[in-house]
Amino acid sequence: MGRLPHPQAFVRWFRQAAPYVHAFRGRTFVIGCGGELVAEKTRFVSFVHDLNLLAALGIRLVLVHGARPQIEAEMRAKGRRSRFARGLRITDAASLVAVKHAAGVLRVEIEALLSQGLPNSPMAGARIRVASGNYLTARPLGVLHGTDFQFTGEVRKVDGTAIARHLEAGELVLVPHIGYSPTGEVFNLAWEDVAESVAIALRADKLLLLTDKLPATRRGEPLHELTARAAEALLKKPGQPPHAARVLKSALRALAGGVGRVHLVARRADGGTLLELFTHSGVGTMITADPLEQLRPARIEDIGGILALIEPLEADGTLVKRSRELLEREIGNFEVVEHDGVIVGCAALYPFPAEKRAEFACLAVAPEYRDAGYGERLLQACQARAEAQKIRRLFALTTRAAHWFIAHGFREADVSALPERRQSLYNWRRGSKVFLKRI
Ligand SMILES: CC(C)(COP(=O)(O)OP(=O)(O)OC[C@H]1O[C@@H](n2cnc3c(N)ncnc32)[C@H](O)[C@@H]1OP(=O)(O)O)[C@@H](O)C(=O)NCCC(=O)NCCS
């Protein structure tokens, strides 16, 4: 065996992967890929080696696959033309024969690769048992805008219990793009639809979708993290390639259905699945449900929550007292951080437009949520509001958080730096320090 070219880098990488190894054991991952991956022999062999590694780490794996290029090849060989509408195949009786052939051949090929075990190969010692079966109930897609899709179907139900039983027994479950209807018919399904439905039925921890193109910025840089909301916004932008849009829609439905995370992984990147799962920044795009916490402008219903947050700070003199009535009048000035329905942070901006200044006030973060950057984000939100109103300087009065303001770009100033109207309200007994920030 050759010497490792960079042993130290290897050791560092291996150690960095340790937390993921612990976190993933016993978790359920559904991996979906199109038939293109299977068609590219060397890439697919490496991918199977990676699956073998994931299985060895105790991850419960479901592999969902499609067969578009294989079906296409058979149709072409028989001199038949495929018909598509809305990016989906119209599966007529002749195509259905090709669909069945492709599914059969792929199953055998995938099972064969997963059964390798030659010594001195990445599969040495691997004993992956593969289960496959009639887990999907399908229904016809039907007639859409006047087009009868015939044997093209959609997932009606997934037998999650049956799949889970195999996973429990340590087997890898293979789910092809084929479903059966209670009438005994066979339907050709989109693998993205199958992967999404299986992940939801199993409440999978992760759904990995291998795609051709990752979501990217306008400059073409890949987006490594997206919230569901950002992904939705992306979908609304014109010019999304149809397949990328379909994958993104599946990802969003999976998240809405309770799947923990969806990862889009570039199909052509060697080891892309491993890099995405075991490195911090990943190489694909991780899509998460919208974060539990949310920073947003306050609404009148938030007043109870804001009072609960600031009352203890008013009691110890950190914040100036504000009554419910005052808050009702000034609620439009507030930004809040809500966590799972509870107000855990707030701040307000009081503009003095004539002087192009604004007061950043009533900043509070609940004790158990401090040091997580919420204070800073509240400042940023108020600053953005101020900038929109052409404000040039922010000022703040504080008795207890002087250093927080210094750390966030404020400089100590004299009371005379305040707008006149505010100077007249300055409470000399309280003796707050004045801080100023140019924005
Ligand atoms: C001040 C406050 C809003 C900061 O909220 P936060 O979400 O914890 O702030 P961030 O996470 O953005 O910043 C945390 C950093 O500020 C520091 N910090 C927090 N409170 C501070 C204070 N009173 N004085 C100086 N530094 C402070 C933390 O030590 C931390 O520093 P580090 O990153 O170097 O460890 C929060 O501590 C609070 O609600 N305090 C009580 C109310 C208050 O004093 N409000 C200001 C009145 S004007």
C-alpha cells in the first residue's frame, strides 16, 4: 500500500469528522438520485462505496433511484420516440415496458454493486443486505391541461412501517421509481416525488437529493445554506431550470412534512455526499425549515411579551420604565426576536428626522438567550430602519451596557451631542452614559 501523501491533513480531517459520526449513528437518511448517476459507471461505483461507509457508521439508509436515461435508451433502441409534457414523461404502454425493463436491470446492477466484498477494495468486509419491494401505492397523474399522462403516476401512499422494519434489521432499502395501484396497474413515478414521499413517511433526519445544478447566487457562487423561506423566494425568480425547480419543490415539501434537513448534492462531485455530510461548510446546499427564532417588526400582540421581557430590567434600573399604554403607542418603533412564539429580545428606534439622528433604545435579550448574537442582530435591524430614513447617527443611553455599545461601534459622547428635544428629557439623576455611532 502506498504512503499517505498528507498524513497530518488526514488525521485532522478524520478528527473533525468525529462529531458527525456520533451524531449520525442510528439516524435515517433518504438519498435520491436520477438514473444518470447509475449510468456513469465509475462515479456510481464510488457512490456505492460511500453508501457502504455510511451504512458501516450505523446510518439507516434508503436509496431512491430513477431511470430516465435508461428508459430513453431502450425507447431509442426500439425506434420509438418519448413524449414529455411539463417536464414529465407521458408513459404510454410502450414506454411502460421500457420502464419495467429499466427498473429490473437497475435493481440487479445496484444490488450487485452493494454485494461486492473483495479484499483490498473499499467494500472489503462489507455485508450490506438490500431490501426492495412494493412499498409505494401509486395513482395515475391523470389528465393535466388536456394531456393524458397515462401510466405516469404520483405517490399515493408509502408503506413506511415496512421500510422501517427493514431499516431496523440493518438493511439498506432500495426504492425504485415504480408504484402499484390497488387496481393492479404499474405506474412510472418521478424519483424526486418518491424520495420526498419516502422521507416524509419515515420522518427522515435527512433527505439528500443528487442533482445536476445547485442553487447559486447571481454571480454563480453556490449557496451552501438556505432556509425554506429563502428557497421559496428563489423558486419565484424567473429563469430557474425546470429540473432544479422540481428538486427544490420536493425539498420544500419534505421540510414542510417534517424532514429535518434537505441537502442538495452535486451529482458529479466525487465524494460529494461524504463532503456534504462530514464537513462543516459542506459542498452542496443545505436547506433547513425556517429557524425557530425570527427577528421581525413588533406587532400589537407582542406587547405582553415585551413587558414580560423588560419588566425585570426596569425593576433593577437597567431600563427606563415603559407602561403598556406607552408601548401601545410606540409599538411601531420596536423590533422583536420571537422564539417558538415567545418574545426573547426587543429593541426600539426613535427617529429625530430634523437632526438626522435616531435613538436606539430599550435593547433587551432574555438571559437564557444572551451571547448568541441577538443583541447585535437587533442593532442591525434598527440600523437598517434608520438608514432607510436617511438617519446619519444613532445614539443610545445606557447605565449598564457601556462596553456592549463600544464593542458595536459606538463612541462615548456628551449629553450635548443629543438632539435638543432629547437633551431636555435627559434624566440627570439616572446619569446614563451617552453613546453615538455614525452610520
Ligand atoms: C446588552 C444585551 C442586550 C446584549 O444582548 P446579547 O444578545 O447577549 O448580545 P450579543 O450576543 O450581540 O453580544 C454578546 C457580547 O456582548 C457582551 N455583553 C453583553 N452584555 C454586556 C454588558 N452589559 N456590557 C458589556 N458587554 C456585554 C457579552 O459579554 C458578549 O461579548 P463576547 O461576545 O465578547 O463574549 C443583553 O445582555 C441584555 O439584555 N442586557 C440587559 C439589558 C441591557 O443592559 N440593555 C441595554 C440597555 S441600553
